[in-house]
Amino acid sequence: MSWGKAIGLGIGAVVIAALLMWNPFRGFKRYDRRFVEVQVVSKEIMQIDGEDVYVLHCMKQDGQEEIFEIANEAIGERFEESIVYRQIKSKKYYNFRVAEAEEFDSHYPCICGAVTLIDGFTEETLEGNKS
């Protein structure tokens, strides 16, 4: 490769990088994720559109019920959803990282990332619900 081509490619790369910083991809949507502490009340495998949907019925510390889905796309396909479903136990407390349903085109908010078994609701959660 000649020096002229190398310099031209370098300048081109800098121009493209500058354009992307100035005007990033418009179709890219950033989703927020949240952490929740819940007690798993019950588990269920539902049939929706002919597919198994792994669902956890949970209760937050304030008594509010929430339903979460375990989906391969949300757990990064590192684990099988059926295995994660079996490992999560009813009546136990967990800290979940949750993504909204539209991020993974799922039926319910999805558990994504690490699932942490905890002894119960933390003091921070208890204090936050008192105010």
C-alpha cells in the first residue's frame, strides 16, 4: 500500500468518526435497566404463540406484585432459560437486573444479567418504602 492511500484511509476514518460523534445513529435506542429486590411467589411456564414463556410472579417489599420473564435474548444466551428457571426457587428473595419488555420484544419485563439470591429485603429497601 502506498503512503498516499494510507494517508487517505486515515483521513477518511477521522472524518467518519467525527460525523458519527456529531450525528450518531438515529435508529439506536438506549434502554434503561433497573435493579429490583423481590420475593418469588410462584413460577409458571406459559404457552404464548406456541412458545414456552418462563414467568416469575414476584412480590416487592411494599407488597406490589410484579411479573418477570426469563428469555434467552435477555440473559445473553449464555444460559438456557429453562435452566435459569429451574435454578430460581419460589419463596426465596432475589436481586434482579430488569429490562423493559420492549427491549427484548418480550411479553413481560425481562431478567437480564446476574441473578443474586439474598437473605431478605435489605434495610435500604425497607427504609425507602417507609418514606
